[in-house]
Amino acid sequence: MDWLPVALVVVLAMGFTYTNGFHDAANAIATSVSTRALTPRIALALAAVMNLLGGFAGVRVAQTIGADIIEVPMGPSGVAVCAAALIGATGWNLVTWWRGLPSSSSHALIGGLGGAALAAGATVKWGSILDRVVVPMVLSPLLGLAGGFLLMTAILWGFRRSAPGPTARGFRYAQTVSAAAMAFGHGMQDAAKTAGIVALALVASGHRSGDDLSIPWWVIALSAVVLSLGTYAGGWRIMRTLGRRIIDLDPPHGFAAETTAAAVLYAATATGAPISTTHAITAAITGVGATRSAKAVRWGVARQIVTAWVLTFPGAGVAAATAYVLLSLLL
């Protein structure tokens, strides 16, 4: 097979990565912007740079996407599965971005892979998906929720006798570090996932051996650069949801949420688990907000977000399956 179909997958992959960048830009910076720790443009520039650097540190996640989700068919149908998965995931990203809902680009991509594979009659590795995707998907927001609550409780206790003004200023400075850590974690997770799809297309097209699980350096580099460009484009609709609609954030709460979410991302990346940065930061924000009182959290907004999470796998999967059927007519 020539390189043209693979080049098409690369273009689609970079389009998905770009939407992932502006869709998930809010994950890293919404809290810093809403607490006025950083201006929007400075926050976006910081997130873009850290996404770029983080993209080179997430190869284990890329290998999970490339080897543990589906058994990619060889030949044109396998390349079409990869292309359809990217089309479905990109479409889901755009719909949820338009609605201002912080859904998971990661799970949209995995749902797209599953839907396209089912439409192609390919093998979906359900056991691996359960262990490597579903379990971390459930655990990561629980850890974010509990971690955010505990860290914020510790901060409230540790600074209970401190003057509010100097304390808030100190945490605004600290948020620069926590936002950078969060953006680095986002780069580790999300640039790698796109690289995994491109690696699958290379295997399906016969340009790489099916036993070769290594990710080409140029794929990681290209994904990281495009992700950072998309991040700098910003995601203002979702930023308003995360930064203002769930709870009213102040600098200590923002720092606690970002630090908790970053820790969850690093732990998941170390194990190769492709989790959602959106899930991690949203749960952490909810956890830190609950230290004020249950009423401080706008649970109606949280329910809307959870609904988007639940619909992500089937929504992206159906879109990808439809895309595969249309593409197969051209094969």
C-alpha cells in the first residue's frame, strides 16, 4: 500500500489533536484564569509550552492505544478504521465544545476506535479495554474528588491563622506552577494517544510490523506541536464551565484542584493508562468545592458534565461506525 492513505490518517489525526488542544485547554488553565492568577493569554501560552514538552513523555500511553484497544485489520480496511475513529472523535469534540461541555477527548478517541472496529468486523479487545480504560476511567475521577477534598482540607487547616490577603497572593504565584504541571500532564496523555492511532495506521498499511510497538519519534513530535498550537487557540466556552460554573474558585482552591489533577495524570501515565484530563480536573474542582459545603457545588452543572461523559463512548462510536461505512464505499 502506498503512503497516501497513511498521509490522510496523519492529517485527520492532527486535526483531531488540534481540536483536542482547544477543547482541553481549559483543563490546565481555567482555574488559574478564573482566580486571576494568570491572564488568559499568558495562561494559554504556558499551557501550550508545557503540552509540547509533555508530549514527549507519554509513550507508554501511545503504546496502549496502539496495541490494547483493537486488533487492527491489515490493508485498506484497517487504515479506514483508523480514519473513521478520528472522524468520529473529532466530531464529538466539536459538538461538546460547541455546547461548552468538558467531555473526554481521550474516551471519544477510544470510543471511535471501538465503533469503527465493530463496523469493520474487527476484533475489539474488551478485556483489555476493561482493565486499561474502564477501570482507570472510574478510578481517576474518584481519586480526583477525594484528593481535591483532602488537599483542600489540609490547606484550610494549615493556613487557618494566616492573613487572607497575603495567603491569596501566595497561592496565585503557586498556581503558575500547578497550572504548568497540569498542562505537562495533559501533554503526556493526549499527544501520545494520537500518536498511537498513527502507529496503528502504519501497521495496517504494512509500513510497520505488527510486532513493533514502538512509536516513531516524528509522530510524537508532530502530535505534541499540533496539540500545543490547538491549546494556544484556546477553549473559552469550556473554560467558563470549569472556571466559573461548577464552583466559585479562589487561588487556594484553584491550586489544590490543579495539583490533585496533575498527580492523578502522572500516576496514570506511569502505568500507561489513557485517562481523561477532563475527568481528573473536573472531579478535583468538585472535591475542593465540597470543602466549603455541599451547596457550594453547582450539582446541576456537574450532572450535565457527567451526562456528556456517559454519552462520549457511544456517541463517538456511532459517529465513527457511520464514517467507516461511508469510507468503505470508497475502498
